[in-house]
Amino acid sequence: MLQKEVGLVRAVKHYLVSIEGLPSAKVHDIIVNEEGKRALITALSHDAVEAMVLDVAEVRPGQQYEMHPQKNQLSIGEHLFGRVVNALGDPIDAKGGFPPKNKPLILQREAGDLAHREGIHSQLETGFSMIDTVLPVGKGQRQLLMGSVRSGTDIFCQKVIVNQTGSNSVCIYTTIGKPATYVRRLTERLFSGAARNNTIIVAATSEDPAPLSTIAPSVALYIAEHFCDEGRDVILVFDDLYTHAKYLREIALLEGNLPGRESYPGDIFFRQAHLIERAGNFVDKGSITLFPLLQTDIESTTDLIVTNIMGTTDGHFAFSPELYARGIFPPVLEEESVTRVGKHTQSIVQKQLSTAIVSLLADAKEQERYTQFGTQVSESTQGIISMGASMRVLLNQNENESLSIETQTILLSLVFTSFSSEKDAAFFSKNHAVLSRAITENKEFVALRKSVRTEKSFDHFLGSMEKQLPYFKKVCLG
């Protein structure tokens, strides 16, 4: 007669259960009761195991749990594109089931060591000039996005995913503790167009049991690693890790663990850093570019979770609700943002243009401060302020506008040519779309577009642009 291990529930606290028995159980094993409801083992003691209930179920003392009998608990593959799944990989979009499950549910994996990683050398093209030119991101980079709830962090990530349409990239958007209405709007935005052909949504909603929000990032990462192992480049979004930390704190307090700083678990840094470090660029595989979001109600960057995640990523973008409210997109504060490895992926022209833009914006801001006191300024100072205003206009894009690297570089370089000497920000605002379209489509700019990636000097590139100024003047509206 086949024997099996059985555990008996001895205590229940909300979604946490204490179970006697199951001597061979390990942390992160899945167990099931007589009704097929699952629980995740989170801790072991000398006489019991602690587990979190994953399914909506009424658990009572005396109920039996046993080890999950199925080896494969997830169905992973291209059939996930255009679908919404929960944190257990089950479809929740009423579009039908999946093929047979082909992967075990592994929530904890070791991050690849240095021998299995390689340098970040390819740029992730987001379609936005402020990012691709000024604050570039490389494929495999871990880039934190932080800002308040209405600062546009989530909208930016959604637009970046839409702009990957036609590429070979896989995009995975993970929601953590968001309302079901939020997930519905997200689905409409991402799946209304061609982005559904390479995008997956992993959704843990506020209506789900709290444990699902804690494991959602791990499941999304596991799916991302599957495609990365096949040689695909993956963009992974965690929306957001601040909510994730709150759920971890709630569970830790229910378990009776001693709280650390701000009542978070003492191992909160390890648990979130362990997730983040699994992203990267891997030898003989693809890459996982990670965008962890932190949406907070405070503007301070000294918060425990903010500082923890800043310390484990390759840079951060600071999003401003004021800029977003004024219609500026992406609403990123470049002076408060950092990208530590992205510039290694740029061409020489891009790098030198980026340096020139950052210097110009800083100088213009400094000079604008003096004018606030009514100080008379010289012609050269007025020129710097005017160039800075023009650059701001060209860096601002419509949310639905995507520009190639070549178009961005040529467009922004115009500010540093004689073309802009007698033109103000209003002129560039009026002609932004016209110039972008002409640079992208007109045959007169074919050679210039090619030189963006091949020219060895920004000064030489500007010299080539000066020769093309008659064509730029020809397409402008005046």
C-alpha cells in the first residue's frame, strides 16, 4: 500500500497556518489540502511547518495537507503572449486554458555568477529622447523608477513596452497588489495593439490573498528566465516594490517575527535584492532588463525601501508629478537621475551629445536663477537660456511618439548648430513633429542617419549637419 506524508493544521491566523507533520517538507514547497487548495511552506520548526495559503479557502484546525503531487505546476511558452496570468501562472483573462504544464514552480533561484554574465553592450531603445540620449539604459540593466503615484512611472513603462513592437524582445509587466480595475486598464493599453504579440501580464491584485503579491515578482522572474535561456531579450517590470515590501511586512508581523527598521522584516534587503540581482546580461543566453518601480506618497529618497533598492540597482530615474501634470513626457528630473552602465552602450556621437546636453541644461538653469532677481544678462547668457529652452522642447515628447536613436540624435544636435542661432523654443515647439518626420523619412538625411553610429567625433558630426541645414530650413513651417 502506497504511504504518504500527511500534516494536520493545528492553528490558523488569517492566511497563515501552522501544520504538524510533513517531516520531509522544505521551505518553498507547495502543499495541498483535501480540496486541492494550495499553500506555500515559509518556515520550519522542530515540531511544525509554517505555510501561507495561496488560494481563496477557509482553512480550519484539523484539516489535512500533503505534498503537492505534480512535478510541473506552470505552463510556460509563447502561448502566454497576450495573456493575463495570476501569481501562480493560471489564466485569469477568460480566454481559455493553456497547454499542459511543463515547468516546476521554483520561487527561489540563485542569481547567475560573474562567470555566466557578460558586460552590458547593447542599448535598450525606449523611443524617448530623454532616456535614449541623455540617460540611456542597456539591455540587462537594473534601473529603478521612483516617484509618487501620479508621476507617470507606470505609464512610461507601458509606453516602452508598446515601443518594442516588431522587436524580438519579450515584455513582462508584473502588478503587485493593484486593484482589478487597474489591471483591466493595463490590459487594454498593452493588448489593444501589436504589443500583445510579445507581452505577458502577471497580475497579483489587491483582491487576491496577500501571499500572491509576495510571490508575483518571483514567478514573473522565473518566466523571464525561461525566455532568457532561449536567447531572447526580456524587459521585466515590477509595479511596484514598495507595495511588495508592505505585504512582506504584513506577513512578517502576523508570523510574530521581530520587526526591523520601520517594522519591515529584518531580511527585507536580502529578499528584494535577491530578486533584482537575477536580472542581467548572460553568456550564450539573452538578457533581462529590469524596471523595478517605487510609487510612494512621499518625496523623500531616504526611506528604507528606496535606499535599499537604490543600492542594488544600476541607476535610477526620478519622476516628477509636477512635470507630468504640465504634460512633459517622460517627466524625468535628469539632474536627480543616474544611469551607471547605459552610456557604455552609446556610440561616440551619442555620448558626446549627451554630455553637451547635460552641460547646457545645467548652465541654462543656473543662468535662469540669476534672471529671477532682475539682473541684466549679456547676449551670450540670453543665448544659453534660449538654447536650454529649445532643448527642453525637443526632449519633451508625446506619450505615443516613438523616435529612433538616429532621429533623436540629429534632432537634438540641431540646437548646437547655427540653425538655432536666431530660433527660439516656440519655433522648435511648432516644428518638432515636422523635423522628426523629415529626419526619419527624407532621403536627404540617409547619410546623416548612418553617421550617428559611425562618426568618430561629435564636432565632425555637427560639421556634416551644417552642410544639411538648407534641407532643415526647407521643411520647417517658419
